[in-house]
Amino acid sequence: MLSRALCIAARSSACQNPWRALYSVRHFAASTPRVRKELSAPLKLLRSVSAKGNRSDAWAERILKNRLRLFVSSAEVRRHAASVGIRGKLFQELSRRFVQLAMDGKVQGCNAKAVKEAYNSEEGVASVDRLLLSHFFQYAVPMLPKNIAENIQSLKQLSDLRYPSEWFPEARQMQRNIILHVGPTNSGKTYNALKRLAEAESGIYCGPLRLLAHEIFNRMNAQGVMCNLLTGEERREISPDAPLTSSTIEMANLARPMEVAVIDEIQMIADPLRGWAWTQALLGLKAKEIHLCGEASAVPLVKSICETLNEKVTVHEYDRLTPVKVLDRSLVNDWSKIRKGDCIVSFARNFIFEIKEKVEKTTGLQCAVVYGGLPPETRALQAQSFNDPNSNIDVLVASDAVGMGLNLNIKRVVFSTIKKFDGMENRYISIPQLKQIGGRAGRFGTTYASGEVTTMNPGDLNYVKEAMAAPIAYLKLAGLQPTVDIFEMFALQMPNERFSDLLQKFEDFASLGGTYFLCNFKDQKVIAETIEHVKLGLRDRYQFITAPVPVKTPAAVNAFKEMAEMYSNMEPCELNQFATLPKNPPTTPEGLKNLESTHKTIMLYMWLR
């Protein structure tokens, strides 16, 4: 049914028209403000970036004092405390004493350093409140009635994530060899790892994107090495005896013993949402050799983790194969200076299409577009059209999606802005992200053997220069997420709690070692609220809330809710109940947006089926 709904052969013209290109989802299943003047000095700009490590102690101290003043009166804090039995006069007395001690610096772990480490821009001060709440519970336990204290101690024990290596006893019985391949963009760091994988009697590739999993799947089979494909949305079995599997990182098979594993983009182990999948693969894969590919920023963290496992780490460092330089001049907002081979980077979907229109109108050059809302297959088609010297596509207009997963022949990267809206405000893009995007300029073995980077806005150029030249910022923590078994034991202590509240309480009570952090449950809590009314067992509910639901796409969220309800009622669930494709490609921005939404619903259905 699914293939009938989606399978239409791609036309070559789809590569030239992004609306028509997005329409090629039908064939899938078959196969910018100025920087303020006072911040224009390069070093000052870098210091202004809101990365955790760059926040000042004075800033953290102000945040800490402010949240402590509001702690006793916070309705959210009171609610969490009451849920474990600390309420009324007991809460008032204990919370006031706790706040006073913390203000005086007498609560261990309640300090500016802890605030800087705990703070994340997505949650804002809520992340600091959670830190304080955790310390409050720890402070309060000795003074609580026995039954309440025992309940809190039990919850803390069940949410103890300090020793995640013990979750994978079979991997601990092996003496695995860890090989790190690190270097900047376009350094060939993945080449040797994939070469070793192709030689192996058995093995797996684990990548961050479905697009990359497809690329390795196709490459291995083209070389005559049988390789199966496994992603959340798709499973292709070339042969049950195929020695290799190419998969997305979350789908990595931890039960299968193998000779070689390749984990790509290892620096994503520190990602606040998905980092747990890289940690899980590093700790749990039963492979004699594990090749980790990515940025040098991950080396100390990986070494620290592997030291606790008594596993040897070998580091291979790679230099960039082609030079890249930041130009001394911007394009001074003159679109007529755009030329063939340019990639113009913007971080908003609407601006991407505005830029495309400006460039085509001003220069006569034709543009392809790449951004996160496009299906991976459409992105690949647009990239192929841009790379093809015989096509009529001259320029690429792209979001940060260009930084990973696509092979591109780019001569010059032009940043139209250096800020991105993060859901709350426009923030400078991080230095590693800017380096990764800028590093796409110049590609070994193409006509663009050297690369250039510049900006449209003169005020942005200093930041780009300093960021591209900035030293490596080493990662400090790896992400974790509880297994379903751990979460089930935790949930059994509070059988009447809403699932979203269980997730929140797990965050409140979780204990982590110095090398790890708990990945953000923000989206999962939203998803859990959406299906709270649906009758599901705990394990089924946990599976549903880990689905890749695009929470900012209402049509997909509504479809997800219906899918959960139909599953609960044991009703047949067919794709055509949730997604209807138009007969013709869209010709308006609104039509394109609707088709993007439909594609997300289709992907969600494929993941859940």
C-alpha cells in the first residue's frame, strides 16, 4: 500500500525546480540582522557567543541568585516537591533554609560553575531550576519523615545513571579496539574507516542521517560488498547473509557480535537531544574494532570514557585535503557579486526562497535549494543538480543542513547571516557549526580544489574570520537516556503519575557521573501530553514518545495522536488515512509547505509501522 501511494519515478526536471523536487517524495518509498557595532571587534564577538563554556561567572552568579530568590514561591517547584510528599509547612521551612544556605554558598554544587554547566538555551532558566530542585531534595532527605525520605531515596537509586557501561555486560566481556579518525571537514577522515569496514567479515555503519545510511548502503553494494539498510523509516535486506548493515545511529544493533563497526560524526555524542545514541553505540556495540569518525573536539571525551572501560584508543589525525580561506572583503550586500559555484547560507526557510529569487533576478544564475524541511532524497537531487557541470544550476542556497550528509562541489561559502533563531531568539551560530559549514568550500578531486568563505554583511566578516581560526573547543560531556527497563522500574514507584510528569521527575532525580549529562526530554514531554489520554502499556507508551514526531508541525502531531488511538483500539492503520498527495506538484510556497508537512507524516507512519 505504501509503495503504491509513494512510488513514482523521479524526473530530471525535479532537480531544477525545488517545488517539483520536493514532489519527488512520491518516489521515495520505492527506492538576518547585522552584528551590533559595539560587538564588531573579532575577539569581543567570539566572547559574546552564548555557548555554555563562554558564559561568565558573573552572569551565572546573577542567574543563580535570581532563581534562588524565586525558589520558595515557584509554583513549579512546589508542584514537584508536593508530588513526593514535601508540601505545606514542611516545604516552607525546608525550602527557606535551603535557599539561605545556598545564598551563603554553603550547599555543595550550588555555584556559578554548576549553573554554567547545567544551563541550556532551549530551556532557559528552567534548567537552573531543575539543578536547584535536585540539590533541594538532596538537602531535605535527612530532615524528612521516614516514609517520604525512603520514597525519594528509592527514586534517586532507580534514576542512577552514573555507570552506563554496566548496561552492556556482553560488550564489557570483550576487549574492543577503539580507533579514532579525526580531522576537519574535507579531510578524508572517514575513508580509511569505510575501507576497513568493506574488508570485514561482519560489520555495521552507524550514521547521524538517513541520507548517509543510504549513501553507504549504495556504495558498499556498488563495490560488490553485500550490505543491508536499516533506518527508523526503512529496512532493505539485500540478503539475510549480508555481512554488513548500514544504519542510522539510533537503530544500531547492539545484540549482534561483529568484526568492525564505524560510528560517524562522533562529536554528536555531546548533542543535547540525540547524544545518547552515540554514547549507547560506543558503550554497547559488540565489535572487535570500533572506528569513530569526526571532529578532534571529541578526542579527550572518548579517551576518558574508554579509560573507564579499560579499552585502548588509537587516534589518527587528518589534515584538510584542500585549502580554504576567509576572504578579506564581504559582498557588501550586493547580490550581483554572486557567482557560479557559490553556496549562500541562510538559517530560515523563508529567507532561502527570498535569496533564491533575488539571485536569479539579479544575476540570471539558476539556484538549487537545500534545507532541513526537504526530504533527504530531494536534498540529494538538488545537490546532484548543483554538482552536475552540465545542468543549468549555478548556485546553491542552503540552510545549516548543508553542513552534513551531502557531497557538494562548492567554490565559495557566503554567509547571508551568522545568526539563527533557536525558538526563543536569534543567536550566533556556534563556532563548530560555522567551521563545519565554512569547511564545505573547496572539495578534493573537483574543479574547486581550493575554497573561500565570506559574508554578505560587512559586519559579520570579523566573526567568521575569528570563528574559522578559533582553536578546538573540546567536548566535556556525553549524552545519556535511560533504557526502557530503567524507566519502567522508576515509573512503577508512581503508578498514578502522568507520563510527562514521570519524565520530568526522572530529570529531577537522575544522578550522572562527571562524564555524562541527561539528554533533553523537552519534545518527549510534549509528545507524552499529546497521547496522555490514550490507553497504552508503559513500554508501548515509551516507544511512542521516542518516535520522531515533528512537534512544530500540527498536521503531523494530529496524525500521530490518531495513530496512537488506533493502535490502542487495535484498529487497522493505513497510510492513506493520514496522508494524501496532490495530483500535481505544488506551485506556491503554501503548497510546498503543505507537502513538506505531508512528507513528515509519511515518515512518522513508516517509523511507527
